[in-house]
Amino acid sequence: MTVTATQLDHLTGDYVLDPTHSRIGFVAKHTIGPKVRGQFDAFEGIAHLDGDDASASSAQLSIRAESIQTGNQRRDPFLRSKFLRMADHSAITFTSTRVEQVDQTSVKLTGDLTIRGVTKPITVDFELTDVQDDPSGNVLASFKGSARINRKDWRVRWAAAAGMVSKTVTLDLDIAAVRQS
């Protein structure tokens, strides 16, 4: 059965993030030139979706800090070592604490985001954008999400770059998850 994007109640089940069809990105304003855009290339996640009671849903995500990419070979090593301190904190994690259904296709996913050993709550607004059967006959659900955070709340900073990158970072998420049978 192929379900449509307006049928959240048909999505009940356990899901695994599909990293080949997902993107975990970010955007920050730079004082010189255009915005800095980047993404993480290595991550994994699981979710339980409850179509009858969204509050019974949950999600977990783990991102390898070393996988940060901005397309700038001079900047990326500094982001890994100075901003993210990946030698001491190899993973960025998110664990949901609350899911609230907003309407037929939207949820607010609140949880604990841990970066550099600092854990703070965030809320990500997600919209269901597509549901289809993948080539193996599994349900593939796609979501688009975003949230704005203050990177300094997680001590993501480096003195040499003070004032060059805005403290506000927009997280931009395109998530594809495969329901497990």
C-alpha cells in the first residue's frame, strides 16, 4: 500500500534513518561574504512513530562530528578541532523528550541536543513531505525540518574567529526513514 503525505496515522512503526537519502545541514551568517552552509556526512538514527498518539513517538540521532563539511578545505579542520572539539567530543546527539502533532502533516519534536558535552533542549519543526514504498516494498517516510539555535549555548566558539560567524545557526534537516518490518 502506498500512503499519502496527509496520512500520518498510517505511519505507525519503528524506523531507521536512511543516510543516503537524508541531509543534516546548517547555515550561519559570516561577516565577510555569503552565508556559511555545511552539512554532516556521517550519522545514524532511529525513530518510533505512533500515528494514533504522536506523544508516544520518539527519535534518536547520533552525528559524527568529524564528518562536518562546508566545502572549504581550510575552514573544515578548524570547525572540527576548534569549534566542535571532536577529539574530546566525537558525537553530536539528539534524544527526543516530547512530540506534539501540529496538524495532519506537521509535528514539533522537542529533545536534548548534546554538542561538546553540553546538553540543551531544542524544538525542531518537522513536516511530512512524502511517503512511498521503496524498491524493497518498505515504507519510506520523508520529513523536512528546521530549528534555530545559538551555537554559544553549546560553547561552540573559537576565540580566533570571534565576531566572524553569527551566533545564530539554522539547522536544516531533510530526513528519510525506512519502516522496519
